[in-house]
Amino acid sequence: MTQATPPRGAPTTAAKSASRAVIPLAIAQFIMVLDSSVMSVSISQLVEEFDTTVSMIQLAITLYALVMAALMLTGGKIGDLFGRLRIFRIGLVIYAIGSLMTALAPTVGVLILGWSFIEGAGAALVLPALAALVAGSYQGAARARAYGIIGGVAGAGIAIGPLLGGWLTTEYSWRWVFAGEVVFVVFVLAVSSWITDDHVREKFRLDVVGAILSALGLALVVVGVLQSGTWGWIQPVQSPITPFGFALTPFVIGAGLLVLWAFLAWERRVANRGRVPLLDVANLRIPALRSGLASLLAQNLVLLGIFFAVPLYLQITQGMDAFQTGLRLLPTSIAMLAAAAIGARLGGRFGARALVRVGLLTIAVACLVIIATIEPQLATTPFAIGMALVGLGTGLLASQLGNVVQSSVPADARSEAGGLQYTAQNLGSSLGTALIGSLMVGALAASVLGLIADDPDIESAVSDQVTVQVSSGIEYIPPAQAEQALLDAGIPADQVDDLVANYSAAQLMGIKVGMLACAAAALLALPFTRRLPDRKGTIPAD
């Protein structure tokens, strides 16, 4: 008896399921990146609500990305061991627990535990599995389009987050964002059966030593960069210890790099013994994979640096609330979504290498446009153009890089490639917040001291007093708050106005330095795109 075939053009049940798979995967990706962008516009509210500092919120943002980066490779291997779809679901449950804890956090310590650590750990299970599940659910051009959608949604989460979070923070509370994430997780879990898991579970012993070494090495590097603003890069500022008379920063970063070298050596040893390593170092010899990872790191470093510097400018120096800040970032959201959608279609015509290079150059130009608008009075139209260019550039990158990374490795290495992909992204995110934040604090301190020293209206005794205080640490705070702090410190009222004016000018300079560093990072990433595939899919030889 012959089996009836479906009418031509009528999709089978499996095809329908595959076509729908991108929906829960895209929503999960959106949730994973929403938090940091929400936090970026809620900085002033968080500082006020928890009676803390900008640096403490910067620490929370950095730790969230760091925990994900440090655990991502391990999360990918756990997916191989127990099943990618199963671990995707378990990670979502852990993430929801962290989101609920964050929504109810009574102190900044509980917020850091729930958001930075528990959510970060859940995301480290979800994201590598997500990247591999996209590859397992789609083939060929459909896979490229799916990665374009996922990349666009990721970028949109970073860009839409400020608007959504800004509105909720201003009208209600930032806590509603995290409560809402729990609802989205429940929906994704309910429709997760739409996702195809073509992976056959493997049996092996998890490389625990490799997991510890990779997490420790990444953590030391990021913590060193994060604390550089407090400890100093070379000259000690508030360094807890001063080895050989230097700040602790280069020693911590150096120790991290040494541990990462030991991690790679250990992975080679594990592979040579016939065991399954946490990271197959041989895959790092794939040129397209290396270029894709370097470009992803640069993309997130620049983007998170921008999304740290710009909200500070809008909220601290312009006095905007979270919703107003989100509105100013809306051009980024629109341009990013459009560029990601268009870029996914243009990849076959022009190739990933060309689109990524155009994206990086566009971001660099965007940073320069924004720098020109950072003045005491916001130049609304040029600023909007600059933010739209940021979205255009990052959307082009997001449309290409996920597919490049996954397509460069064999099917059995998809989870590992996903772990590397999100390690690079989150390492870039944590370094972007930490490095750009550190440079901004350093530029703020240097600028305010220089302006005070050159101001003939400020008495030498007052200048000396302020210099001592700045040398012990300085923060980005609203001018009115700075004025009150100076009065509380016993500074004569007739000197306070000049000091506040210099402090406000120094803030603008610090933010400009941060944006200039973002532009430089985008340009420095260009040489690393050389081994990305062109429109014919070919990669140049060394």
C-alpha cells in the first residue's frame, strides 16, 4: 500500500516545526541580552535605590558578562554530555530563578548574586546550546537567515532594552523587567518542543581542570581591567598592594594570561591522552573561526563600551531619566534591526568579510559623530544620526558573525563553537564595560586635576585639598551632587562654583575619551577580519 504524499507546497509537520524553531530561540536570545541594556539606563536609579555608587553598578554589569564568559565553554560541553535541548531548558530555569531573585533584591549584594551570578550561570548553559540548536534546526541559506535573525534580535535586545527598561524604570520600577523575563522564560519552555535537536549525546568525563583554569584565567584578566580605574594601570592609586612599587593591575592581568596559557597547554595534554578536552585546541587553527571570534569580541567590546558611556552622558550630565535616555537610544534599535535583516540577505552577494568591515568602519564613524555632540547642551539631531550609525554597523556585524562561527566547524563541534562564540561576546562585553569605564574614570580624574590647576580663581589650599580627594578616587555623579559634596567637605562656597564647572567640563572630556577608545577598538579590529569568507566563501591564505 502506497503512502499518500502531501500536496506540493504543503509543508510537512517536521518542516513546520523547523520553521518555528527560530521563535523560541530568538526569544531566549533576546532575554539573555536584555538585562545589561536595561541596567545601562537604570544606573542612576540603582545608585539611588541601593545607596551605592556608579562603580558598584559597573561591577555588577561586568560580573554578569564575566560569569557568562568564564562558564560558557563548560556550558557547551555539558550540553554535549546531557543533550543540548535538555540543557537549554535547564539553563532557562536557572536563569528564571536568578531573574526572580533580582526582581525582589533588597540590597545590591542580592542583586549581584541573583543577576550577575545565578542568571550568568543559567545563560552560560543556554547560549552555547542555543547556537548549536540553530545549526541543528536549519541548513544552508535557511541557517544563514536564522543566524541573521538571532543576531538581529541580540542586537535589538541591547538597543531596545534601554527604551523598554527606561519606560518601566521611570513609570514603575526596573524590577518589572526581571519579573517579565520570568514570564518569557515560561513561554519559551512551553514551546521548546518546536526546536530540533539533532545531536546524539556523547559519553565522556567532563574536563573539570580545564573548566577551572579557563574560568580563573578569564576572571583574572577582566578583574584586572575592571580594577585598573581604582588601582591604577602602572602608578599605584588605591592598589591594595604595590609589587615592586607598581599598581597591582598588570600583575593580575598577567596572572590571568598565564593561567589561560596553562589552560591551552592542559587541553592539548588531555587531547593527546585520548580524552575529551573542554576545548579542542585544533579548532582554533580554523582561520574563519579565529576571525569570527575576534570580530565578535570587538563587536561587543565596542557596543557595551558605547552603552556604558552614552547613558552616563545623558543621565549624569544632561539630567535625563531612564525613559528619556531610552528614547535617545531608539535610533540604534531601529537601525540595528533593519541592518541585521538586510545584512542576512546581502551576505551571499558581498560576503561576510566585506559586510563586517563596513560595519566596523561605520561604528568608528558613529563614535566620532557622537563625540562631536558631547557638549553641555545635547545636539539632538547629530546625536540621533550617530546612534543610528551605531545600530547600522552593529546590525551588519550581528547578521554575519554567528553563521561564520558555526559554519566553520564540523557538526560535532557546534556546542563548542557556540561556547567559544558566546565566550568571545561576553568577554568583549565585560572588557568593554571594564576597560572603557576605567579609561573614562582615569580621563575624568586627569582632566579635573588639570582644569583645577590651570584655574587662577581657585585657591592653592583648595586645589591641594581637592587633589588629595580626587587621587583617592573619583566618580561620575550629577553636578548638583558634586556641589553638595564639596560644601559638606568644607570647601568655601565662593570656590565651589568654579570647582563644579571644572568637574562638569571634566565629565564631558572623560566621556569623549571613552567614545574615542570605542572608535579606536573598532578600527583595530579590522586586521582580524582578513580571514573571514568573501562572497564566494573563500578565505585568503597566509
